[in-house]
Amino acid sequence: MKKILVLEDEANIRSFVVINLRRSGFEPIEAENGMMALEKLKVNPDICLALLDVMLPDIDGFEVCRRIRATGSKMGIIMLTAKDQEIDKVTGLMTGADDYVTKPFSPAELTARVDALIRRLGIDDEKASNEIVSGPFLLNTRNRTLEKGGQRLKLTQIEYLLMRLFMENPGKAMSREDILAAVWGSDFTGELKTVDVNIRRLRIKIEADPTEPEFLTTVWGYGYKWGY
Ligand code: CA
């Protein structure tokens, strides 16, 4: 999970930001003053983006920004400025901030800016690890989709979990018991036949000839294997 520093002295704004970042899948690191923010940055070198309020009880947000940049850090920095502090925007961008958001802002606006900056800075390193490629297949584990040769295949949730299990274990023979436990959960009490039924359906979707499977092959008397 990407860590985002939230520097804001007003507790209610800070918790509003924190809740919304968490909801969007980020890990917020909170600081209520400038010195605390610098301290948190030292302890969490993997923070990839900072939201810096300008007006703070100790050193202001611009100073924090300047000090972050002075360390050579390329992390994303978004300043949180008050409504009519036009001058702040200019100062902020001059001290090395990447963007600014004017208070009051909506959760949607904030996360849109954060996402945009992460994309722009190319720190969206999770993209690659969200994708499993095997032969003509591309499985995206973030939006749970499967493509074959660039064509989207519609899968049920069970079929998706089966594909994921197989594509994560290429060449490995898996027993029907293992498959049942991995996909349906170890407390599932259904029959092993459930596995066969779902594999048959999945083959119809992914194989050119489901009776002569090329990818999802049978291991006789045992189970199945991603044979590609
Ligand atoms: Ca403030």
C-alpha cells in the first residue's frame, strides 16, 4: 500500500483526509505540525507523496516542502492551501510542490489529484504487479479481468479465482482438493465434482477446443495443471 504523509494541524480536516485516503486504498501517515512531519518522513522513507497544509503552528508547509526537496527527494507534494491564498499557489510551486488543492475540497477532488500526481510521477509501481501474463492470457488482479489475445473474456468470480490460481502456479499439478481449498475455502464442504464442473465451464471460455485443452490440462487421477 502506498504511504501518503498528511500534514495538517486541524484535527477534523486531517481525519477527513485520512479517512478518504484510506478508503481509496492508501496508507496515510499523520502529522500535526511541521517538525513532526519531517520526523515521520525520516522514519518512513517509503512515503511516496505528501499533502502539506500551509498554515501550521511551527514551521509552515512551504518550509517543510523546501526541506523535503533539499534532501533530494522526488516524492509527490501537494500543498493544501486556504481559499484566497492565490499567492500560496505561486510560492508553493516555487518551493518545489507539484500541485495544490484549495480548501475546502471534496474527497473526490482530493483523490483525483493524488491519483493524477501518482500517475504523472510514474510511481504507480503496482500496475505491473497487478498483471499476470501467461501465453496469450493477461489477468489483471486489480480489476479482476481476463484477456486472451487482447479480447476481454467474461468470467464469474469462481472462474476468475481459478484462473488466478492456475496462472500464479504455471506447470504445477494441483489436486482437486487443493483447488477446492484455494478457491472455495477450506471450510467448503461441497463435492470435488464442483471443481470439475467449473473447470469444464472455464475451458469453454478460454480454450479454442475445450475437449482438447491446450492451457488448462488434466492430470489424470489427480487434478489439473496450467500447462502453458
Ligand atoms: Ca492549518
